[in-house]
Amino acid sequence: MDIRLFQPGDLPELRRITIEGFEGIAIDQNVENQLGVLAGHDWKWRKARHVDEDCEANPTGVFVAVEGETILGYISTRIDREAGKGRIPNLAVDSRQRGQGVGRALIQYAVDYLREQGMAFVMIETMVNNPIGQHLYPSCGFVEAGRQIHYAMKL
């Protein structure tokens, strides 16, 4: 497995892996389950947009795990230089590759990148209904800093 910088041609596969990986745990899906489809777009469309936003906001901080030409997963980062804060907004691994260390390798790669960028700390978040994230992130050295409850209201 190699980890390389995101390329624009990766976007369709990154979107697919994201939708697959966040099925059942995405906040956007939870909102849709409560309020229905909003503004003519389903949760999958909304979640796929997160990938586009990450790649636009910090294209040199989106990394893709590959085996030959096959994309195994990816991770995105954001940087707040003034606050010294790095953030990992999205991490997704193809369902056929889970449990093989791809996510862990991507996290380490992103943490190293954020350290090289001079960040003092990095944050990642997960939903309470994501047992994989709740296990993986602490095992990579993250500590729980707080919990948040999301509310939504249809307008």
C-alpha cells in the first residue's frame, strides 16, 4: 500500500467510498431520517459534497491510500494556522479493505503532515453510532475531549 496526494481524477471514487463508509453513521443521514429529503438532495449528495469541499479547501492535505491503481481509502485535513489546530474532517476506507490497517496508516500520515505544518494539535470527531471510529481514534493516540448533541429543524 502507498499513500499519495489526492488527484482531481480521484473524486468520483472518493465520493463513492465516502457514501459507502458513512452509511448508517452520517449526521446528514440522521437528519434525513428525521426530517425527510431536504432541498431536493438526499444525504448521500450532501455527504459527497464534503469530499469536494475538503479537496477545494486544502488540496495539499488530502491523501489517498492506493494499491497499484486501486483506491483503498482517503483522509482529508484542514489547517487553522493561527490557532495551531489541525482537523481531520473525513476518513473513509473501501468496505473491502477495512480491518487491514488502511485507516490507521492514513491517520498516521495525516498526523505527520499536520505536525510538519506546525500544528500544535489535531482533532477528529465521530458519531456515537460509529463503533469503528470510537475504537480506532483512541488506539491512534486521540483522547476524547467532549461530546456534542446535534439538533435539526425543518424550515
